[in-house]
Amino acid sequence: MDSQLITSQKKQKSFFKSKVELLSPAKINLYLNIVGKYSSGYHRLETVVERVSLFDKLKITINPNPAINISSNNKELETKENLCYKAAELIKKEFNLSFGFNIYLEKNIPIGAGLGGGSSNAASLLLGIKSLADLNCSREKLYKIGEKLGSDVNFFLSNSKFAFLTGRGQKVEPLFSKIKLNHFIVWPKIFVSTKKVYKNSKRYLPAGRQELTRFFSSVNILKYSLKNADCSFLKKGVYNCLEKSAFGLYEKLAEVKAVLNKGNMAALMTGSGGAFYTIGARSYKEVKSNLPDDWIIYKVQTF
């Protein structure tokens, strides 16, 4: 097994019906800033991300026929638009594979929450097929496939706990750290459109030196904190430029942050929303005390 995400693998003598099972972890953005825009329309990003212990699960079985079949505990994901399906199509085409796959996705990471579930699913799918089919595929080649699928895919392919991402998010600089952070992720069941939040962001982003100053100070603080395992200093570096944009479109999200920021804990939105994570919360009871009963709370740590 060539990935820590692989939990089991059974290769049959006939090759067909060989199967692999993998974890597909979530991520949170400790820092996220838009620093420009490409002519293609994509935003140029600078972000520090952390892989955390909230997981979807994938089961992949090799088929003798070329079909890609996808099933899930969430029936809405059983489509060709699913990033798992698209990832399987791309790797079949890249390596001219004549066989197909049965894919089962157990979905636990909320959709539209800024936790990177779809990108993680695609990355785990690529890693699973690479291992199962013994493909001679370098990480660089996987990255090229990952770039076609989504901004965060290459982070999940990198096998990094922390990383600094640039470009559209596809350029990965691993950040090595012995630190293991604890968070509570709070999802108020608000489904957020990533496309709308990014489009709306131009109304809220100050231009020029102010953002650049914020970028350099925050990223340096985070890199120092991670390198030196300094949790207390880390709070000073967390930042997400998309919060104002998301709050402008989804007013309830601002109320969520206000509730979470009571007491001694801090909360920040991850990605384009609408999930938040805490920094400094000591117990489930502390987080839950002021929240509505229908909000979902996950206790996670660096993975």
C-alpha cells in the first residue's frame, strides 16, 4: 500500500474484482487570500491549509468491462458530474485502461461547506486506482491530472498535513510540522455556492498594499507557528478574505460567527463557507452551549 489513506486492499488472481478502500479527509483553511485574477477568470490564491480527521470513505472495485459505475449513500452524488467519476474518466484516458470501476462513496463531509470534500474524493480515487492497478505514475503526473479536476485536489494528493498553496490552489508547498491541532468544526446546515462567493468577493477586497501587508504578516506567522509548534501564536495569523463576501450573500453566516466568537474561543470560516472551525475551544460542551440543536459539530484534529 503506497498511501496512508488506503485502509485495505485485496488483489484477486484474475485482477478483476480486486478492490481497495480509502479514507478521504477534509481540510480547513488557516489562511486564505485572493491576490489576483487570471485572464481565464480563475482567482489567484494564497492559502495555508490543514488536513483534518473528518472523512468520507471510498470503495473501488475493478470491472472487466469499461464502465464507470458510481453509487453513494447520498443519491444526489450518483452522477457523471461527481468528481470521483471525472477522476476515473481522466485516469482511464491517461493510461488507456480497458477496464472500468465500481465506485462506492460514503459521504460524511458536508457538501457546500468549504471543507474540500469533492476534491478530496477525487484525490483518493486517483491514489486508489494508481495502487490497485499498479500504475507507473509519478506524483508530478498525478498533479497534472489533479489540476484538471479542482483547486484543492493536489493538496490531498501531496500527503501533507499542512501546505501553502498558490496559483489556483494547485501549486503545493508542504509545510512540515510536528504540531497536532484540535478543532471543532461547526456546520449550521447552510449550503454555500463557491462560485457566487468568489464572484461577490470583488465588492469587499481592498486593493493594493493593505492586502499584501496582511498576506505577508499572516503567512509568516503561520509558518513560524507550525514550524515551532506554537499554538498560541497561530491564532494571530488565521485569516479568510472570503468571509465578508459569504456574509454578504448569506446573512445567517455572520450570525454563526458572532455566536461562535463568544467566550475565549475564536472561530473562522473555512474556504468559501459555510462551515466554521474553532481555535482554542476546550470542550464540546463549551462549543455546544450557545448553539441551536440542529447545527452539526465535528471534533477533529490534524491528520
